Amino acid sequence: MAMSSLATAPSSHAVFNGRVRTPTRQPKLRLVDCRAAFSDKSATALAEGTRPEAPSPAIEVNPVNGVKRRAVSWPGMAAEIVQATSGERIVYRAHAPVHTLVLFERGTRRDGETSIEGLPSSTLRDVTRKFVFVPAGHAYCDWHNPRTSARMAFFYFEPGALPLPPGLSEAEQPLAPRLFFEDAALLTTAQKLMASIEGPDADNCAYLEALGAVLAHELVRLDRGNTKSKSAVKGGLAAWQQRVVTSYIDDHLGEPVPLAKLAELAGLSTYHFCRSFKQSFGVPPHRYHTNRRIEHAKTLLAKPAFSVTDIGLTVGFSETSSFTAAFRKATGLTPTAYHRSLA
């Protein structure tokens, strides 16, 4: 994969590679490849009336016909706008060798979860105008049952295209994953780039590349200025606080977890901890604890050696009836029905 800085002149040899399997069924999209403007082969194809090849997206969407996608690419970077077209559950996945910045321009969900390898997952419901950053090589998964129609943008950066400080390599200054954060400058630039992709400037590669360069600089600036308190959603827990409390909860799934203990681990009062926890994860601490119990129960139900009663006790329910009620509320199935569905 050719690595080209966003500051260099476009090269006909620069190829964006998200290295994610292209779905066999493609939605009907209008896709534009900005590299075509600098390719003799593509120029010939355009003269003959043939559409240039579109960039392969780094995000897999399931179902593929549940969204409309519009993408462009240029040396070192690609971008696509994704608009949900149905109210059914949609799953987005990626594990690519490129950095990915996700903007949830609008959207709320009835249910869902977003996770990045290396961070605790979040079930935040209202994700409007929030960003997610997935460094190259990190697994990313987002699923949601939408309450309102979701509109997202994905910006893909080749690692060598980001403007790191002089003398520092990607290995010396790795970018950190970030889940649901806000930044006014980053939002303004991202929305300008989206408007250009959808407007009359979609074929103006120089303008798109310039906006992409600004977006890359804003992203690196944000990461360099990152502190523990800035790494979370405004008003939420910092990344280190999220790691500490979620690790403690996971280690004590079968036991009562006092709020006072979690607040102590985060270094906050109980009141401020509860408020910040819900801001970060979208649910109160006790609901998060219950959800983690149910997820662990699902894992145990996949193993025929355990009975429903034993599993309920293992994850902290003293009565089988209370375990069944909680499991049904979370999944829509009883534990026994869920176990049978796995057979």
C-alpha cells in the first residue's frame, strides 16, 4: 500500500486499501473515486464513458441493503457518508489497517452497543454529533436498533498520511482509541467535508484533499492535547476511570457491587460518579452490572454442562425466577429458549 502524505502532490500510484472483504451484494450507490482525476487509465475510461472504480469501504454493514453509501477517496485518505434507510437492526464492523474516524451526525437508538478493542463498550442512546476514533488494527463494532434515522460519516486515514510531529514515528506516538467524544473544531471540518462530498465540489479533488488535510491535523491536534479528563464524553468518566470501574464490575459479576466502592475507585462522590457513569455508558451503574451479568450468562448457556439454575447463581441471581425474568427482559427469550436457539 503506497503511503502518501496529505501534504504531498497527488500521485497516480497512491491506492487506498481498507483491506475489508467487499460484500457480495452491493447497494445501488453513486460512488466517486477522486484518484481517477490523476490516473491516465481512469481518464481514458472517463473519455469512453466508463465510471471509475470506487474505493473499497473499510466498514462492513449488515444488512447491506439497510443503508445508502456514498464514498470518495484520494491519496492517503477516503471518506464515505452512510444513511440508514430502514428501522431494522444494523451492525457496523471493521478491523482495518487504516485509522477510522466516525461521526454520528445524527441518530438515537432504542438499544445498541458500541465497542472498540482496548476500551469498555458503551450503550449510549443519543449519539448525535459525537465522534468515535478507531486506530489502525483495532477491532470496531457498533450495532443499534434505531429510534431515529441514523446518518454517519466514516473518514479513513492511511497511517503514513497523518501529520505527526517531526521526528516521531507512528510506533513512537500511537494514537489512542476514543469512544463518543465531542470537539467543535473537528465537527465543523467534518461537516464541511461531508457537504463537499454531497455537493457540486464532489469532483474537486484539490478541495476535498485540502479539507481532508485539515481534518487530519485537527485529529492529531486533539490526540496530542488529550488528557485523562478529556478522553471521555464531556461530563462523563475519563478513560482510566472507565477501565477501573468496569474491570471491577467484571471481576465481581456474581456479587453485589456497592456504588460507594465504584465511586471510590473513580475518585468521585457517589452522586457525581452515578451521573458521570450514565453519561459515559448510557445506563446507570446497576443496569450496566445487570447487562454484564446477562452477557456472561449467554456465554455459559452456550456450554451444555451448566444448568440454568447454576448459571443464575454464578452470575449473582439467588432465584431462578429472578434470573429468568432479567434474562427475558434483556434478550426477549428465557434462558432455556436461548440455549435451544444455539443448538
